[in-house]
Amino acid sequence: MNIPDKELIGKRFFKKRNTYKKQAVVQQKVSNMLAEMIHDHSDSYTNMLEIGCGVGFLTDFILSKCSIEKFYANDITGYLIDDLTKIIESHSCPSSEFVWGDAEEIPFPPQLNAIVSSSTFQWFHDIPSFIVKTYEALNKDGYFAFSTYGPNNFIEIKKINNYGLRYLTLAQLKALLKPYFEIISAEEWTEKLYFKDPYDVLKHIQATGVNSISNHHSYFGKKNIEQFIRSYNRFFTEDDKVYLTYHPIIITAKKK
């Protein structure tokens, strides 16, 4: 498994932000589902922090569904401030504040009663420590809701190149949360996207910026591309199309 280069992640997501908005159909779907769960838990929040806002999928869905007195928007860099500002200003949010920086490192705002995040934690280096940090930052009975991805995410890439992120299982995440949080809901599923050929799979991965693991270029390097294409066509074809698997996980929890 590979350790994500977070600075590279920020730069590549900014560079691919327009194609990401068009191509990241699973991420957008997951953000909408998570926002619905956050709304179902409560339609009103005092102080909410969103970790890893990115292009603002979850930001937009949450602010359209929930009343939030103070909304804190976090991302690792300020590259996407213009996009996020437009989204926040399009909603009637009484107060908002940007909190830039690595969420694993920066101090959190005070008096939070909700911390939420979508499609971000798979990039983190130390999830157990971050869960403790979240627990300590939340008020009593504070709400923690997030989505991430499980071990079968992009399993096709891993099987061919043995290259990818270290994904935790749903059971592992629940075990890490259990000492600090009461789990309200926890679900997972796999979802296949179909493409004309393996080249389109690579274009999709690059367009969504999720090849941002490191500066290691053999993932899509010319040297291995022909072997990659042959293997992909051989093992991951259904009805004359190739597929790529996503493995979303959504968890909602309350501080004990």
C-alpha cells in the first residue's frame, strides 16, 4: 500500500476540479446520501465543521438541507476558496469561516456539535488518532458523520498493479469508533462504473484526481500501459465493456 502525498492531492484536485465535478458521480451520490443522513439526525446545528470540503459537494447538499448557525469549512489548501465561497454564499448560512490546513494537524474550532466529511478520510495517515481528535473536539453528544471507501475500492487497479491506498474495512472503522462513539448507522456497498475501454478508466481516474497518491508515475507510466490494458480487458470485462469498482462506506455516530 502507498502513503498519500497530501500536498500533491491538494494541487491535483485543484487542477482537475472542473473535470472532477463532471466525472465524480459516485462521490457526488455519496455526498448527497450523507447529507440526507445528517439532516435526518437533525435539521438544525449550532457549530458544524466540514473536513475536506474539496469542490463542495457535501457543503452544497448540507447547507441546502440543514440550518447551521456557524459553518466551518476545512480543506488542506486554499486553492478552492472561490468555488466554496460561491457555494456558501448561495445559501442562507448566518455565519461561516474557512479553516485551511491538514485536518490531522491543525487545531479545530471550539464548541463543535457536529463534524462531517465526505470522501476524505481515505487520504489520512492516522485514522485512529484522528478519531480521538474528533472525539475531543466535539461537545457532549456531538455528532460525527462521514463517508470514505473500503478495500474493494478500485480493486481492479490493485489486482493489476498492486498499487493503491490502504483502505480500512467497515468492521475496522466501527472498532476504532466504538470506545468513543455510539454508532447510529453504518453501511457499505460496491458500485461499478462501466467504460468503453481501459483507456477511459484511466481518463476517469485522472479526471477525478484520485491518482494523487504520490509522484510515482508507474501507475500510468508508458512502460506498463500495454500490459495494463491487456490485463484489464482480460479480467474486468462485462458485456463488451470494462468496469471500475467503488466501495463507499457511510457512518454516522454520536459522542459517548
